[in-house]
Amino acid sequence: MSFLNVVEIESALMGLASAYPNISKLLTLPYFTAEGRQSHALVVGTGTSCPKTGVLVISGAHAREWGGPDICIDFAADLLEAYTLGTGLVYGGTSYSAGEIKSIVERLDVIVFPDVNPAGRHYSQNSYAMWRKNRNPASSGGQASRIGVDPNRNYDFLWDFNTAFAPGAQAGGTLASADPASDIFHGTAPFSEAETKNVRWLFDQFPHIGWFMDIHSYGGDILHSWGDYANQVTATEKNFTNPAWNGQRGLSGDAYGEFIGACDLAKFADVGNAVSAAITGVRGETYAVAQSFFLPSWGAPYPTSGASDDWAFSRYFSDPSRKKVAAYTMEFNRVHSFFPTWAEMESIILDVDAAYSGPT
């Protein structure tokens, strides 16, 4: 076997929806990529419990991170099959009972969007493996080296990094860039890209989403907000909505700190640790749980602007009528490579599926 290509991912989603019509639904997403590709997502759930909570899992935002879509497809297939057969799920030393699987499918809407960036994935798998961005040529000026936007710098969270962040925050090369030649080019505006518009559309269509996971690689990390600066739990006025702190974010050791409620922070840590424990139970892999700003596998502060997890969590603070979303990014694969062997990838799929199959 090998990593799924774009056509196979779409076929798999359609096949699952066809095979399990009573507990799944295929969603046709409305925004087409610059190359005219249309994406799909899958909802797993019986629709019989009210009120329900939504769980959104996405992957494939960065083209070269090939394993995420395979993880999502396998997870959805396992959940659908186990519920239909009335069985539990076993991943190495981590297991879930038939009752737990039943609870997931009947209490939740599990929404899986495996391939956020299909045009980028196709290009990575067929032309240049290390390609990261999408394939939007709008800002390229006709130069191949300037094609594409990084979807995970295109969300509406402190997107205007030149205003929001300290001038030196860009020095580490992780924040974002206004240069189309950069791998972290953030686009021409928040949600300028079809890929991120499709994610936003899912949140709009399913306002009961309360949990979010964006799957990336590599490093073996389970990350939570905030990604722009170190967290603090006391000074509520120090927050991303307050322009008084513009130009002071992103550098360690100064007067700013991004506010997060103590209960939210404890929840992030508790759930992250439960996910890590589920992964460890499969075959002994240990994933670190950390705030995104301190990405452990990077080894230094990792400030970001316009990232999916921060945007998902921030929506409530910008508009308290929205449901608060517990948002995470997972960096799968502790081996430092975007392209594990397929044998290793099969083990990684078991690790991550075990983490997602526990009741929320």
C-alpha cells in the first residue's frame, strides 16, 4: 500500500457515505480550489440525539504532510464499521468498548474533512514532494516560485501580523509572510483562499461544533492555543481583540501575554493529556502536550498568525453568541520526516485513530 492520492481520498469518502447511509452523510463543500478541484467532508452520526456536540477533524492543509488524510479516512471507516457491527475498537494496547463507540456515534456529529488542500497535495505527490502551500497563482506575477498561499496562515486570527506583532517576531521564520515566494505566505486577506473558506463553511453549517483538531506533521505534539504568544490567566485586557497591544506580541519576555481563562487552560491540558495517553497505550509512543507558541519539536518559541486552531478558539471571544471550541493541532510522527515509510505510517494511523476514538 501507499499514501492515498487526491482521487482516492474523494472516492473513499463517497464509498463510506454509500456503504453507511444511515449513520453518515457526504458533504459537498462549496468553494473550488484555484485549479477547479472540489472537496468533500463526511459527517458520522445517527442524528437521533439532541442537543448534540460537533467534533471537526481536518487534515491535509499543508501539501507535503501526506499522512493526515489517510488517518482521517481510516478513523471514519473504523468508527462506522465498529458501530454497525456492534463491536469495540482495539489499537494495540488502547481499546474502546462497543458501548463507547455507540455513545460517540449517537451523541456526537463527527465531521471529517480529510484533504483541505487537494491541489497542493496533488502537486506534492506528483511534481515536488516538499511543496507546502496551495496552488493559487493570483499573487505569483507569473513566476512558478511565487505560486500558492499557506492555508494555515490564512485564517482570521491576527492575520495582519505586521500590525499585531512586534517587529522581531518574524525573525524565527514561523509567524507568517507577505511575500508570495515564502512558504508561509498568508494570502491577500483573511479567508482569501477556497481551502480556508471551506473550513469556515463547516463551522457555519454546524454551529454546535465544540471540538476541533487539525492534523499536521511532524514531531509528535498535541498543541493548543494560543499560538501568538505565551499564555497568561490574570490580565484580561491583554488579548488579541485589544489594539492597544498591537506591535507587542510574539517575543518572549516582554510585557504582553495572551489571556486565556484558567478553566479553559486546564481543560486543554486535561484533554491533551488524555489524547497523549491513548497514543502511548498503542505502542509506547509519547506525544508532548503543549501550548502552540512553545511547539516542543521546534525547540524555540514558534509564534504564528492566522492559524486554524487559534481562529477556531478565538471565534467565541470575538462573538460570545458562538459556541466555544476546544481547538487542537496534532503533529503526528515523532520521527522527523514528512514522509514516513508506509509500514511506519500504518503504525501512526493506529496511534492517532486510538486518540480520536475515545468519547469526548
